[in-house]
Amino acid sequence: MGVIDDFPGSHGYVMHYLDAPTREIFARFDAAFEAGRELPDAESDPRLFGRWAQLRLGNGHHGVHDYDERVLRATRLAADSDTPWTFEDARFLWMAADALMTWRHTDYPELYRLPLAAIRRLDYAGRRQILEGTLGWFRKYHRPVWDALHDQMEDVLTEPAENGPAGVVRNVIWDCDEVARRLAEEYGARLAAPEVLPLLRHWNTARSSKPSERWLRTAKTLLTPEAAGLVREILVLVAAHREKPEENVYGWRETVFLHERTAVPVRGMVWTCELIDEPWVVSLLGDVALTCGTGIGGSGANCRSELLANAAVHTLARRGRLEVVAALARVQVKVRKKTVLSNVARTLDAVAAEAGLGREQLLDRTVPAFGLGRDGVREEKIGDCLVRLRADGPALQFVNPAGRPVKSAPQAIRQAPELAILKATLKELKQALPAERFRLERALIEERLWRWAEVTEFFLDHPLTGLYARNLIWQTHQGPAGLPVRTDSGWELTDPQGRRVQPDPDSPVRLWHPIHATAEDVRAWRDHLLEHGIRQPYKQAFREVYLLTPAEERTRVYSNRFTGHTLRYGQAKALLNQRGWSGLSIGHWDYECGGDQGEAVRELSGWQARWYMHVTGDPDADGWGTASFCASERIRFHRADDLAGDEGVPLTEVPPLVLSEVLRDADLAVGVTSVGLDQQAVAGHEEYWHSYGFGELTETAGTRRDALARLLPRLRIADRAELTDRFLRVRGDRRIYKIHLGSGNILMEPNDAYLCIVPGHDRDAASVFLPFEENGGMLSIILSKAFLLADDTAITDPSITRQLDT
């Protein structure tokens, strides 16, 4: 039989690399070999002859121990020849040898003679690509092969001394991704230096989930000041690194953050941080955990590198002490991977227990102040210049020696170490602010209680947290609510009528939530915020409240309120992840086992909400991979300590605040990611686009309408705009326009023709004070369109004027 017919059928994938002309040549080789004749074309096409000879080793493949001598002569001839093997040749030969090895061919030196000869003809990058997973595979699953060949494979992979320091580093780390290539080329001389190279090799042994005491002792004996400096620089590089597409050995393009061969020595560097007692260590480990713990693109329920994220968190845990809390709090805000978050939670709990506090109490007490004064400003004199670090912004401000503010750092201080420290502090400050905002909103929806003395000390008086806390409404337990006001006697709470109360230091206090307030109180607070120009860090007074509806009472155990919406899947998943949801993973795969269906899960105050979704759209357009669009289904609730069964609990048993906050998240996801927002993205969804884009308002849109009702009398275009039930109606000189308060879509009177306007920046709209939405919010978009259309004779954009004239 021929080499193709007689090759193990279970490894037929090897044959996929042979085209029809090659198969014909192999047939001629087979015929000559069987007839005992000279092999035709052996010299004219030595590359194909080598491939054929390697496959010929498989004849009679069942339990072969001794090869036909003529076959051995053929493979030795090919191996000893000066054939210009290509990467594809070497890869094919190695795959064929691996296939025969797993089919019980045990003469390993002969089986791999030709593949090793071919690999030696490649550059070292090509050699590493082909052998990338082989060493570990042999060592773990095929030990006899490893014992027989590891010396030859190590020799093939080891670059000679003449390749310089970069070659020395590549011998350890290889060059499987961009970071590894930079380590070799940019840091090669320092990493290959005698005082660092032994530690680099030790870092490359960091293959367990946690360092042993023996590993750390060895690292301590090898650690030098030069190595410690490199640890800092390289981890800064990793924290700033972002994934990019790379072509793998099979020619496929895949998005790569760090290859495992790079991640392992970097994990060794992270572990070594436990031995370095420097101020930068904790913050930098937090940066590494944050970058590696978030998903591709910076969001999602997976990690760029779970290996490194957990290593950074474990190292912070081993350091312990209160100094690690701020870094871990930042990780809690962004990372959604449950394994990483559970490690963070355990670490915070351990530090809290050591301090005799609860986890949230610990976070309250460890928010860094960054040297800011009570007013949120830190001033430093650098040379003859004054530099201010402001938390409100945040930003650096510069005052030159003449006392005049300038936009950038004066030339005389640009290289000053003190300025570099302030810039690093500014970076940490920018990361801490969203963590505090997130923590305060979480405290609102979890109805957390404090003593008033704790609120004043850890929130209102704190230069960072206070930026947010002082614009929030606080309420004494079952008592009056108010905004904080500082007086000579301390902090007081003032309500919209100007009535003040100073709670007792031990009085229980929580953040006010409108679900517990009367409609009259909510209206009073909303008017008060607008009248006094108070912008809250998140929606509190203008927060939407979702009460149980008669329809939900009828469905009993599920809500259909946000069923039937078509969403951009990737955008919806990212937004829900940011809001604390996880678990949603659907696409055009494994339809029989439900790969096209899934659920987003959120846990809140002892309850678990599940929002079901399924794939919609054309699988061919998506390449049968991740879906572009998904359709929303019903929402169910379960008690967190009783998740058995799919039916869920009756909605009447769900706490009103939990129900409201979950439905608010769903409304937000629909309001931001629905295809009903954009006619350009609705092919196949036209009916849904029209029903959503111009239909009844949701609670979020209703709150937006309420805000507009208060804002309109203050606007320059007040005489040209009016509110209807669903639209902001704007009178221009050319047409009358109806802007939908949910989607921002526009219809033109008198025939309700659709007007497409890409949201842009309008100076008048940007100057309008908004009590809760800043740049990018739908209220901002609606106002921007309203100002534009009220002065429609000034519009010069032809993409708009063409529509106005039709």
C-alpha cells in the first residue's frame, strides 16, 4: 500500500497538507519502492522525497519496533542532504513524526531524525514556533520520548553566544509575543548581565499557582538592586501592555495578550515583589492585577491573564497590612472574573479581620488621601514654580515664577524628580476616583448603614471621597434626609426647605434612596439640585424607580418588562459587566447544546437575578462565532442561598429595592445598546427599530423627561421647544422636529419623515447644567440635537440639509 493509504487513519489531519500533484508524486515513489527500483525524482525534488520518506515510516504501523532498512536509508539520506527545508516542510515532518509516535512507534531517534534535521535549517524563531508546545507535552505525557530526545531539542532551540544578550534572553523566555520580544531587544543586555541572569532563569521556574518558601528563599539569594530595578520597569511595561492580533504557527490570526512562556517568568517577577520593600510595589501590583484581570479590550467576565492577575493579588495578600487595600479596591471595581474577585475578597477579609473590622469598614478607612488638603488640593514648590495637584478634575496646575498660571510644566522643572512623583500620584488619583464612585453607589443599593461620626470622618472630610459624598443626600435612620453642609459646629444635613439637623455622632445613617421617599419629596430634591447647580456623582435624586406592575403580578415568578429587545451583544455584555453582572456567553456555536442561549447573572443583597438572552442575527455574517446581536428574554430572581430550580421566587417576595435596581440595569442596557437607537444597524429589525425608537417611554426615559421639564424654562431655545408625552418638539425655521425622549431619534413634521443626525458636540448644549448625566449621556445628545435644529437655517452639513429639503 502507499504511504497515504497506510498512514494511521486517526491522524488523517496530516494528509490535509498534501495537494493533488504531491499525492501523484508520492504514488510514483510508492510504486518504485515496492518494485525495488531507484526512486524517481529523489534528487530533483528532495523536499517532497523527504516528506514521503517520513510518511513511509508508518507502513505497517501497528506496534512497529524495527523499520525496513530501505526506509531507514531513505530517511537518513533525506536528513543528511543539504535540502533547503522550509517552515512548512519542518512543521509537516514534525506532525507526521508525532502522529506515528502516538501510534506506538518507539524507535524515537529514527522517527525524529529527519524532522530535527529540517528544523535545524530554520531560524530560531521558526524552530520555537514548531516546538512551542512539544517540550511540555513530551515531558508530561510521553516521558520516554523526552528522555530520548530532549538533549537534541534543547540543542536545536539554544541560540549560540554570538547572538548576543538578546539571544541569551530568548533562550530563556523565547519570543512568542510583543512583550517577550521587547524583553530580548530592549532589556537584553541588562537581563543577561551576570547579576541578573540567574534570577531570570529562576523566574522561568514559576510554574505553580503560588510560590513555595523554598522558591522565595532562592529568589532572595539571587535578588540584586539591578534585578529589583528591572522588576519595576518590566511590570510597568506589562501593566501598560495591550493585546494585539498575532499569527500563530498554523497561519491563523488570534488576539494575544501574553503567551504562557512569557507569563511564567513575569509571574516570577510578581512573586519577587514580596521581597522588595519599596513604596512603588503595592500600587504597581495593583496596576498589574487590574490590567491582567480585565478582559480583552478592558472589559468582560474573562481575564487577559488570569495567571498574572491572581499572582498579583496573592502577592498583595502575602504582604498584607492596610497598605494593600486601596490597590485591591481598584481591582474590585473593574475585574469581573469570579476567581480573581474571590481572591480579592479573601485578602480584604483577612486584612479586615487582622484590623478587627468588616471588609467595607476596612475600605472606608484606607482610601488614600494622596497628600491632598481638605479642599482636595495639594501644593508643592518645585524650584521657583508652584504645582497644584487637584482631585477635582483631576489635573496638575502650574504657576510660573511670575505668579501666572500656565497650561504646561515650565521647562525648568520638566525633568525634576518631584514632578515625576506628582505625575505618578495623579495617575493613581485618576484610578482611585471611579473606585470611590462605584463604592458609594454600591452602598446606596445595598442600603449600608454607618454611624454619623463615621460618615463625617471617612466620607465628608476625606479629600477624595468627599468630592462625591458631599453632593449626595444622606438620611438618618427613619429620620430626616439632607445634603451635607459644614458649619462651625461640624457637619449638618440640610433639606430643600433649608431646615437643618445635626445628627448625633452615634446615629445610624444611610444614603437616601427615592424608592423609600414620597413623590413630593423626590420632586423637591430634583428641583433643589437644579436650582443650586448640584451635580451628583451618579443618579440619586433623579434615580429611576421600578415598582411591581400588574403584568408582573400575573406572570408571578418572572418579569417580561425588558423582553423582546434586540441588543448589540458585545456592547450589552460589556455594560452589564461594568454594572456587576457576569456569566453571559453566547454565540453561533453548539446550537444543539444551547450555545446560542445564556443568562447574565447579578448578585445583590442576598439575591440573585438572572436575565436570559439568546443569539439573533445571521450566523454567516458573524462567521459562526461570537454573535453581533442578541435578543433579551425574561428576568427571574432567586435567593442567593437557595438557587435550586429554574422557576425562581415570586416577584412579590423580592425586596422592592433589589427589584428596582435590577430592572434599572436592564433598562440601562436596553437604552444604550438597543438597535432601535440607530436605523443604520437595523437590517432585518425594521419593525423593532420603529417600535422602540418612537414607542412608549421606559422609566429611564421618563426620568429624562422629568429633568427636561425642569431644564426647558432655563434654556435659550425655551420659546422654540415643548414637551409632549414622548417627544421634545422643536420648532425650526425650515421644519418642526420631534426628538424621541428614549432613543433620541427624530421625526420631521408634517409627514413624520425620519431625520438622521450623528450626535455631535454643541457649545450651547455643553453649557447646560445637567444634574446627573455628563458627556455621552442621552440627555446631552437630545439637548445637542435640539439646539442644532432650533437654528436649522444655520445648518451647513449636506448630509443633514439634503434630508431637510426632501
